[in-house]
Amino acid sequence: MKENFAATNKVYQPKIKVIGLGYSGFKVAEYMKEQLNNIECFTFEAGNSVWTSSLDEKHKIVFSGEANLSESESIKSGQKYSLENKDKIKEIVKKTDLVFVVSDIGSGEDVETTAIVTQIAKEQGAVNIVFAVTPADFEGKKRNETAKKALQMFQEEKNIDGIIIVSKQRFINIFEKKATFQELCDFVSSETAKAIKSIIDIFQDGLIQINFDNFKGFISNAGYIGIGISEKTKDIKSEIKTMADYPMIQGSFEHAEKIIISIKIGNDVILSQINEIIQTIQEVYNVKGDAEILFGVQTVKEFKTDEVRVTVITA
């Protein structure tokens, strides 16, 4: 098992953009704008939609969408307005290191827009990660079939470096049964925003750092990836076990060739704590013996003794 330590000198801070498509994308862009002032967020919005983001007009691409389209019409519509706005998309992703796209892939329009945005980002040299929000079972066969075809297309076109499946159905299984569909969608969006923020946090200065070049090597052309985020806790072993069922990482360890482990811990950290966390992850998730492990450690002065938070990414 190969373990890579990052250098301890100051790390390069990559230029990052977040692009939201569909309701989930809008909400994530809003959450990210509220939480991180240094990250630019953009949305693609239909002019006739009941949903609209609170972003300023400079950060919106608005198109004249049509209601009640068939799947083929929806796909053509997505292709049309994405190509019409190709120059705007190029401008958004120009000189950007990392692009996050959050897309409701039950919609043909959002699928085609995702495909074109990631193609342009790839051409511009950016690493791109798509959070593919898949429909719940009760949203119907049509939307679920569209999502299934989208994931297959994304894999075949190879313009997306990393695909994280955000399954509404999996989140239903851990969500309150009395919750409304609106509350479910908002919860899924807030968890997606938390996942993006956790990835961005990896690049912050730390005791043991993960620099962007290492991350780029890890994520480039990785295909399906998973992400799990623990809560801040003193019982990290229990939290790591619970994290195994988190919807965005569930089942991804079985075939993982590479793993990133990012640890946030108090200033009084000792080496045995870090070692114990890594060993627990290896044991709980039955990590393959030849898997490459890249890990970083950041000390947080607000954390009390023995408080820990862990982010795990698999590829």
C-alpha cells in the first residue's frame, strides 16, 4: 500500500468555479456563495422556470426554456442553448483550475448542458468534477431512464474527470419519513455543497498538505468517485463506520484504486492519532492492499482535544 505525504511548504490555491444546473444546482450555487466568498458560482436558468437563483445577473446564463418537452426535445433544447452560449461558457472556465458542475441529470436539457460545459472546461485545461443528482424512484421511469443514459454517455465521452452520484433515493433512506419532497431536495443540495466545500478545504495550508498537482493526478480521468464526510467528533472510529453508509460514498471502496484522506484535528495532535484514523479507515472499508493513499492533516485551533473531522475520497 503506497502512502503519499504532501510537502509542508505553502500550497498553491487553485482557481475554482461552481456551475449549477437545475434546482439542485441553483441551491448549491447559493449555498456556496454564502459560505465561500472567494469561489465564483454560476447558474444556467430557464427564463420560464418557477425556480430561479438569487445570484446576480452577471453569474446567470438565462435561456428561453419550454415546458413539457419530450426527452428528445429536451436534449435538443439543451444542446441549442449551450452552443448558443459557448463563448460565455468559455469565459467562465477560462484560466480555471477546477470546475464543479452540479446537475439534475433526470432532465435532458441539464444533461446536454453538462456535457458541453465539461467538454469546454476540459479543452481549457480545467479538471472537472460533476455531482450528478439522480432522481428518486417516485419521480418516474422517464427521468430515471434519462439519468441512466446520461451516466453512460458521460463515461463514454470522457470529458468528465470525476463523477459523484448524488442519489436522491439513497438520501431518502436516511431522511425523515415525514419530510416533504422540497425538504429532501434542499437537504440533498446542502449535503452536495458540504461535499464541495470539503474538497476545497483539502487545499488549505496544513501540517501535512495535499497540493493541487497531487489532487489533479488523483482525479484526472478517474471516472466514478465517492466522497464521505464525517461530523466533528471525539469518537472517530464510530463515525468512520457510520460514514460507510453515506450516500455519496456507499459501496465505492470495493474497487477503489486510490484514496484521499483529509484529517482536521486540534493543535495538540499526536502522530498515533493520525495513524489510528488511517488504520481504522483501511480496516473498516477493507481497502485494497495495493491502493494508493494520499493524505493530509490540518490543525484547527477551534477544535478541542481529541476532536476530529475526516473527509475521504475514493477513485
